[in-house]
Amino acid sequence: MAVEPGRRRLAGGRIRARRLDAGLAQADLARRVGISPSYLNLIEHDRRRIGGRLLNAIAQALGLEPAQIAEGAGDALIDRLGAAAAAQGRGAEDAEAFAGRFPDWAGLVEAQAARIEALEAQVAGLSDRLAHDPELSASLHQVITAATAIRSTASILVEGEALDRDWQSRFHNNIHAESLRLAESSRRLAGYLEAPGEATGAGALSPLDRVEAALDRLGHHVPALEGDSPSLRPAEVAAGVPGLDASARRILNGWCDTYRADAVALPLDTMARGWRETPEPLALAARLGCTLPRLLRRLASLPPGIGPARAGLVTCDAGGALGPRRALDGLTLPRGGAACPLWPLFEALSQPGRPLRMLAAMPGETAPDVLCIAVSTLETGPGWDAPPRVGAVMLMLPGDALPGAAPPTRRAVGPGCRLCPREGCRARREPPLLTAASRPL
């Protein structure tokens, strides 16, 4: 019985690979386990199944655990190895063979690939922040201003005419004050550029980053704010999260207020029953009698087993500034005005109330499509002269999350112009960091 095309190598292939690695002939291994070489040849070509005592004997002769022969490398590990190979422009056909023959090395490659992916995401975030973050620009301006003032004052003391004691004292005091300001600005700038902390988020780059790190640890779901009689108030939840400064706590408090309002309007049992019967956001919002923005936020904050299996969420105001984000499998939009303008989140801002649905196609042959559902709202103030507030929300789901729905329009988008390799894009605002000649093959 021949192996079907495209099917992964079975136990026989793993036995043959490990036998060759050990430098054993078929006859030697067959003699050790008490079978004929011809029978072992059939096993190695997956024409005979093995199990029980014979499987244990072969595994012992090859210095393996029986599970390494019977099961081989896990599908998840093989998929990750294949993705790592594809990212470097190499074929992934031998991923299982490599994992089966060198399990320790396969684990190391997997760990390194994950580390590279995390570093690339961190570099992307820092690059966007360096290019677009107004807070960083202000901090740099303070450092440069203080250094310039110190240099100018020092030059007067050194190069100018002799000054009386009063003027000298004034200049010395100025230098001292500017030095203190420079030290404080430098300290704040250094802290601002620290890498985000993995455990507590205390080293995150901004208050929003700290809030996002806290929400990621909570899974963006807060049981204490659920039900008719929640165990905590929103302010108490925000106050109980460690590692947040006053600015971050205010942001989290606002997020918790919105979460509680959504939980009151859409209880967990209502969401579970509704999603099970109508797993399509627009139809579900109409059925439950709620606004679409509220439903999209709620879908992204449900515990496992209720609602979509995986979901991401992004919100923004009229200026395009993003609020606390929830990534979908590591994918989200960058901050600082650096996000691609082709995302439907920004398109929705100009069409308040109109729901938009789109399949976002990210750059790269292996990048999966993302189903995006976006809508914006227009809120008027309590006074006649109060300006309206416009905000948008976008739910991100895997591209195949709604198999029964009509296929949406597919649009090529990117992470942001500085990191997007697409050429000839009419929405491009600035050249990419990597030119075509410098990108890895």
C-alpha cells in the first residue's frame, strides 16, 4: 500500500530515518528485534503496521520512546517549523522528517522562530513610535532644549568678559537648574524607550501599552464585572491591577466602565444563546436589539466557549488615535498614526452608522486573511454648541470564521507604510524602511 501523495510520513519513515542515523543496517536492526529483514523493509515503507511488543522492541533498539515512533512530531510543531521555513523562502516538505530525527533541534528552531517573530514585532512598534509618537518628540525636544541652554550659559562663563559675583551666581544657578531638568528629561526618555515587560507590563512604552498588557493578562474578560450583582465596581477593578501609573489607571477605568455597560446590556447567557443560533454580527445585533459597536466590543470580551473562538478588536477616535487594542493571533494595528489607511476602521469614520465588512489580505504568501467588521458612531453633546464625537470600532476574526455568510470584498492592506513591502500602492504616504533590494529572499 503506497503512501498517498501529500500525506505526512508514517511510522515506517521515522524508523528508517533513525536507523540510518544510528548507522544500522536493516539486517542488524531486524536481528535485534527478532524479525526478518524483508519484514522490516515492509515496515519501513509503511506497508505493514506495527504496534504492541514489536513497536516497543524497535523503539528500545533505536534508543527512542515508543510514542516518538507511533506519533512522531506534533502537528502544531510541524506547522510552526514549516511556517519558519516559508518565512525564509525555503521549502517545508521535510519539516516532519527533521522533527522526527532531531526533536531537540526542532524544539530549538521553533523557539528561535518564535523569538524572531517577537523581536520583529517589537522593532516594528519601536520604529512606528520613533517616527510618529508626539510624546517621544516632546521628550527629545526637552532634552535638546536643556542641553542647548547649558551650553549657551557655560560659553558665557568661559568665553565672555569677567563677570561680577552676582552674575556668576545667577549663571551657575541656571546651569544647575537646566542640569536637573536635563537629567529628569533623560530619565523619562530612557524609561519611555524601555522594552515592554513580559510579566507585569511595568516597562511598557506608554500608559496605553501598560493597559493593553494588563488586559492581555485578563484575556480581555473581567468576571467581576459580569452579572446582575457584580462583585466589584469598574473603579475597583482598575485600582486592583498592579504596575499601572495614574494615567494608565484612568484609561483602564474608562475601559471598565464601557465593559460593565456592555455586560449589563448583553449578559453572557444571552450572548451564548444568540451566537449559537445567529453567528453573524449584523444579524445578531438586530436580533438582540443592540447597537453594532456594543455587540462588536462584547464579542471581543467573551470567555472561551462563548462567541467566536478567536477575536481581535481595535477602536479609534475621529483623529485616528487608537484605544486599547486586542490582537488577533498577534496581529493588530500600529499606533501613532502609522497604520495603513486602507483598514475599514478608518473608512468607517467618514460614514457614521454604516457597517463595513471586508477580508483584509496582509502582505506575504502565507499570511492568512482577516475578516474585519467595522462601524462608527456619531454622538452629539448635551449642548447646542457641543461638538459631535465620532468613534469607530472594528472586530477582527479569522478569515473563515463565518463560513455560511456571503463572501465579503477582499482588499490588500498592510501594517503601515514604513513596514509594508507592497509596491505601487496608491495609499502609500512614505517609503518603506526596507527597499526591494534589501528585503530577505
